Amino acid sequence: MKVKNINGTSQNRCTCGSWIQHWRNFSQQTATVCRAKGCSRNDIVGAHVQIDKTYDNHWYIVPFCHLHNSAKGKIELVAGTNLVSANKSKTCE
């Protein structure tokens, strides 16, 4: 699956403490490295992304390193990576 970053979201907050913790709380997965295909960096954060499909404009959280969190364009995810809704009313609030 390919996603694209939603840049300019660093001021958004949730009650989980951080967006990477939000992903951990609701993905039923663990991650210690970036989930961009081919990346093994471990400086991960919860990145706001959208699926690269015109019919889905929802915001999601995935674990990306700082480099991929600020990347432009399409990024392919490691197969099996769960997307977690960034919509706090559906998750943590």
C-alpha cells in the first residue's frame, strides 16, 4: 500500500501522549523501525498520512522515521502495516 504524508500536522495532539503511542494503542502491532518499505531507521514517530487513493481522504497514523515523516510524494509501506485512524473521536477521545 502507498501513502502520502500530511505535512504541517505537528501541532495536533491526542490523549495517548504521542502519535506513535496512539498507533501502538490501536494498531494491535509493535514497531521498532520505520514502516516505509526498505527503511530500517529506528527514530520513529507517529506520522499523519493519507492512503494514495482518491476515494479515501481520511487521516491515518503510521510509524515513520523522521526522514520519511517529512518526505514528499508516495511512500510504500511494509506489507501488513496497520493504519490507525487519526480521528480522535473514533479512537482515544
